[in-house]
Amino acid sequence: MKAAVFYQTNVPVSIEELEIEAPREGEVLLDIVGAGVCHSDYHFVDGHIKREVTPWVMGHEGAGVVVETGPGVTNLTPGDKVILSLDAMCGYCRTCSQGSPALCETHPDLPVSRMQKNGQPFYHVRPTFVEQSIALADACVKVPRETPLEKACLISCAVITGIGAVVNRAKVETGATMAVFGCGGVGLNAIQGGVLASAGKIIAVDKVPYKLELAEQFGATHLVNADKEDPVQRIKEITGGGADYAFEVVGFPVLVRQAIDSVRPTGTAVVVGVQPTGEDIYVDGWDLLHDRALIGGWHGAATARVDFLWLLDLYNQGKIKLDELISRYRPLDELNEAFDDMNQGRVARSVIVFD
């Protein structure tokens, strides 16, 4: 089967034929139907995230159909449609029991190898830029048979990460003001989260006019082009002293600093974007003393087995946008072109589809 493989930074991803094993204990074999193209994937290529173990089979946001189940799998059968979660959730460890299954302790995301070529192992967790994937059953959320997986695949990461950061992690209150730094796939969903939370003002910050136009379509009440004005000052002007919440959804410490600076005393800045490996974030102690908070937001603080299904319900009711997130569909062979579209700001989200 075809798979996208990362070997080293600053080199295009390679599309190769790999052999895949049968599923082991607790695993399932999937035919992937749709896979969203996220900056987190490209960050291996540009060195933003350091990947020491290679060759690495890429992708993380996706949905597919169960082909085969391994020993011990009782909740899924061949033919079931599933959305993959970034995180496998056992349901009984400390973090799962305390309501944080996105940080499950039983299933840490350690590299495994169920794929190989000419005897060489290829490493992965739950890859989606592949025709077939091996995944833990505990990372699969079964969805209704009528679900369009080429669209619902975005719930896997972009939708839950953005909406969940607002409604699950920050718990934005009705009427609160919020700013979103970065209006890509995840940022647009943070804006949708603000709409769902009935936020009073939703301020979108980006440098790309096209993304700001999308942000308005997704519910932003105010638009700030960071290339033309100081976003911190403008947010303070719009809110009368600072937002209640600010979400950094790009992945750079300088933007985290701006998010902190843009919230008022008692406000909260939320780190949603994947930060560069090994880089620190510095906070002025007085900001914390003035009751500001800086928190993380991993995978939208998701309880995937529950959250994926209510998000799917909202989509089916027309209350959240998925179709509008997808700017282009491409085959796997055009993954590098999809990365280029993303980096040039030409798309909200591209989706890789498989015949």
C-alpha cells in the first residue's frame, strides 16, 4: 500500500509502497478514506518539530473503514466507519478517570512499526497519509454508516482541537470576549467554538487576507491584520482593555507572548499551536500576579468517544461548518503540493482522499 514517508528535514515527503502487518492485540487495520493536511505534519519537514526516529510514516488526522480486527477487539467489526483520535483512551487510568482521556497514561504515543519495506522497519503512531493504517481500537470512534468520512476526517484534529480549546479547556462564558491568533484549520474552529459558546466578541488575527475573510465566514466579529497593525493594541481597543481569552493557534513563542499581552487582568491565554521543539515561553511574573492565566490545550481537552459524536451531530444540523473548511481534495501523490498550498496560505484545509 502507498504511504507518505518522512526521512529528513527540508526534503519533500516521499510516497512509497510499504508492506503492512495484520493487526495485533487491541489493534485494527483500516482503509483510510480521508486525511486532513495539518501544519503539525509539515512541521517535521521544516524542523519545527524534531523527529529523531526515521523513516516516519506521516499523517495524524483522518477517518476510515475497519478492514480487520486484532485479538481482544470487541467494540469494532469489519465494515465499521471510524474517525481516528490523536489519542488512544483506555478509560480507566488516572487521567482518563479524572476526565482527561486525551492525556491517557495507558497509551502514550510511542513509535511502533507495523510497516516495512525490504525488511526495513518504518515507524509511526496512527498514520493517515496511507492507503491503510494500523491503529489501536481505543483510538477509533465508531460513527454512523451514512457519515461522509472525507469530510468528517477533520473532526479528528482540526475541529475538536479548535472547538474543544474554547468549550472544553477554556470554558468560555456567554458574552466573554476572545481573540484567536492564527486562522488556519484549527483557528477557524476556535472561532466556531466561540460562536457555540456565545462569546460576545470574537477577534480573528492573521496576516493573510484570505484567512481573515474565512474567519468572518466562520463567525469572527472583528478582523485584525497583524501585518498592518499591532494586534495587541488593537485587541485592547476593541475590548476596552483586553480580551477575556486569547488562543494562540500557530505555534510560536512570540505569538504566545502576544496572546498573554492581549488579555486583561483575570484573563486567560491558551496555547493551542504546537510549539517548536526545545523552545521556551517566557511570562512576565507580574502578568500572573495580576490573575492572568497561561494554560495549554492539548487536542481540545477531548473525550473523543463523546465529543466526536456531538460535533458530528452539530455538523448534520448545520450548526458547525465542515464543508467550508475544505478548500481542496487531492490524491496522496500530491501531498507535497498540498503542503505548499497550506504554507502559501491558499487553503483553509486540504484533504487527501483515496480511491
